[in-house]
Amino acid sequence: MKTTPIVKPEWIRNLRPDSEIFLDMGHYLRHGMKPLAKIQELLGDLRPCQYLHLVRSRDPALLYRIFRPMGFECYAEQRGRTWDVYLKRCV
């Protein structure tokens, strides 16, 4: 069976490292904290040119369901046992 490669959206291909806000969700989980409130805080503070880069150990489907309806574009890539998740406010 042949699979179709996932095409990265244009906004992902043009990310600038100096516009990144980074959050390792594993840090929160290892210390018994829930990271959702921190994610919401960071997303609320994003400037139009910035994006949030999350590293997490679980599939990001829940984040998509939460943040897409709130006006954020989402993209994720699995890298071994973790996921890199990118969130950006739709313009």
C-alpha cells in the first residue's frame, strides 16, 4: 500500500526560530502539573508573527480539537517517541 506524504503547510515551511515560543510539556507532566493552562497563557500572549512549539509524548489530536476552534492553526510531526506540535494564530 502506497501512502501519501503529508505536505507541510506554507506557514510551517517559513517558520523563523526567533519567533518561537517553546514549551516542553514533559517537564510539567514529570512534576505532576497540568500544562493546558500554561499553553493557553502562552497562546493568549502570542504576537501575530510568533508561534508556539510544544514537545509532548502523546498524540496531539486533543490539542487540535481544543485550539483549532479557538482560531489557531495546528501542525505536528512525530519524532521517535515524542511529537513536535506547532500552534499559530490564524490571520
